[in-house]
Amino acid sequence: MNEIDPSAADAEKPEEKPANIGRIEWIDLTVPDAGHLRNFYKSVVGWTSSDVPMGSYDDFCMNMPGTQNAVAGVCHARGMNRNLPSQWLIYVRVANIAESAAQCTRHGGKILDGPRRMGGSNFCVIQDPAGAVMALMSEK
């Protein structure tokens, strides 16, 4: 029977990262008239909605039918969100916004918004070299 050197086995393990790194954590749509699109998706998909107060207006959480289980957001393109693209935008958890933003530009992508704080997290919107857009979020 061969003995395994525990220190050698540990050396071969990849660096452990939190389980949520790389996970899609949210999706939303930012448009000029969020109320109109909220009603559109309520009719087409069957979602219900709940208001998210934003000061002088409300954005919306879109919920599973008959529940308060939020699955997406529909937001007005106002204030800090005025530069976000009018498309469904996924939010992916990363370890560090500044490092991911630097890697994005280093590999031919663009930063479309941010990095900045939003909703208790650091956030930025990137565009990959093919033109696809996503949001990144992190605690750092």
C-alpha cells in the first residue's frame, strides 16, 4: 500500500475561493419607463411586482406568480442608473471589482459603468470583446 504525503496533496489543491464567486446573483432591466415594462412582464410572463422606493420614484422587484419571491428587477434609467444599457443585465459575483475591471480592459473589454458602490456592493458594467454586456459585483 502506498502512503500519501499529506503536504504533497495539499500543494496540489487549487486555491479555494468562496462558493459564490462566479455565480449569477441577480438580473434586472433598466429602461426609461420602468412602469410600462413592469406591466408588460406582468402580462407576458405572469410575474407580480413589488415597489422599491428610490426617493421620488419607485423601481420594481418582479416576483414569482402569487409570491413575494423576487426573481428580477425592472428599474428606471435615472440617477446613477441613467447610463446602464436597456437590456436584461446579469450580475455576477467576483472576488474583487478593481481586479476584475483591470482584467476586463487588459483582455480587450470595456468598462461601461463604474466601478462604484450600489446597494451595499461594489459594482461595474463590462462589455466583452464581442460586445456582450454583464455586471460584476463584489464586497471588495
